[in-house]
Amino acid sequence: MKNYYLVLLAICLVAFSCKTEKKEESAKVLETSTKDMVTKTTNKEKVLTINPISHATMVLSYGDDDIYVDPTGGAEAFSGFSSAEIVLITDIHGDHLDLETLQALDLSGATIIAPKAVVDKFPKDMTVGNIVTLNNGDTTAVNDYNFEAIPMYNLREEALKFHPKGRGNGYVVTINNERIYISGDTEDIPEMRALLNIDKAFVCMNLPYTMTVESAVSAVLEFKPKQVYPYHYRGTDGLSDVDNFKTLVNQGDESIEVIQLDWYK
């Protein structure tokens, strides 16, 4: 009888062990299958890339979309990019509004956003997908991107003739919840100083047309973008001292990252 119970106990232990092993194997199979499934369905994250072209001209690339800002330099300057999804133009001067470049580009599927003074200069036969007239304080949304027109103008008496208030636009562009400020041609105006929650700021500094390095520093230290890119810094006496700009900004606030790109190749 004692041997009988020992045999029965052994049979039960073997059965329990097999059942446990099968359960563990099933769990491993399920875990492996789940990991494989997650890996295959993970989407590649879109990345915003800043591409300086020259002076005030740049391309903001996000995923498959390219946003051209103040396109100049002919179609060849954009040969490495897809056709523009959106074109932003800030003002009527030739380093911002270049009609020859616009007509050389394929804009048949693009939306141009510009102030009225710029739109009024477009030739009637220019081929473009859509034109949105945006004046100071106006907002619009195109393809999940938001655009706000910010004033840009001169303050110094001797410079008022260059950029009167109300004619041109700076812009705040929102891409994937990131707020990007593009100053256009301006001085350290109250509207710039009042900006909030700016992630990236492109700030001009060239005399006699816009403002001094010191004025640009003062404005940046007031509205405190997370990152600031000096751009549009070639004046009548050559290039502004952007190294000094970086030094002064970081002396005032080390948390602001100053990024210097090659605008004048």
C-alpha cells in the first residue's frame, strides 16, 4: 500500500511539472509575439531640420514636408529639397521677395503665406497652388501647421524708411507643438519682447537695416527663447559679430542656447 501512494505521488509531480513547463513556454511565445508585433508597428518619429540657404533664406523640413522661408537664389538653391509645401515671405525687399526664384520653383502644389504688400507684387500669371494674405496679428493653419503674423518694423529715426510698421511680417510657426519665431527685418520692438513660449527664434541683426547686436541681445534676454539662431546679419559694413552676440546672451542667461549656422557660405 505504501508503494502505491509513492507511485501516485510521483505521477502527480510529473504531471504538474509538465503543465507548468507548458504554461511557461506559452508565456514565452506570447511575450515574443507581442514584442515582434510592437517592433513592426512602431512608426518612425518625424524630426524638424533647419536648413540655412543664405542670409534670410531657409528651409524648415519636417517629415516629408519642406517649408521655404523667403526663397532666394534661384531654383538651384533648393535642388536638394522636395517641392515646397508652404512658402513664407516676410517683406517686399529683394532678399525676401525674389520673384525670379518664385517663378523658377515648382509651386503648383504650394501655399504661399505673405503680407498684402508682398501679394500685391505677384505677377498675375504666377503658378501657385494657393495664396494666403496674412497681415500683422492674423493667424492661419495649413496642413496641421499654424502661422501667426508678428509685426516687424524699425524704431530708430534714421531707419524708419526701411521697414514701416504694418507692411511686413515676422512669423510664429507652430510645428508639432514647437513654436518657432522668424523675426524678418525688425528692431527690438515691443511685440518681439512680449513673445511667450518660443522654442526656436531666428533673430536678425544688421545695420543700418535692422538692429545692433546689443539690441538683439536685449530683446532675446527679455522673451527668453529656448534656442536662438542669429540670422540675417550681413549689413553694409560686412557681417555682424555673432560670436559677441552668443557671449552676451549667455552672460545674461546661460539657459538660452545660441546656435550658429552657416548662412554665408
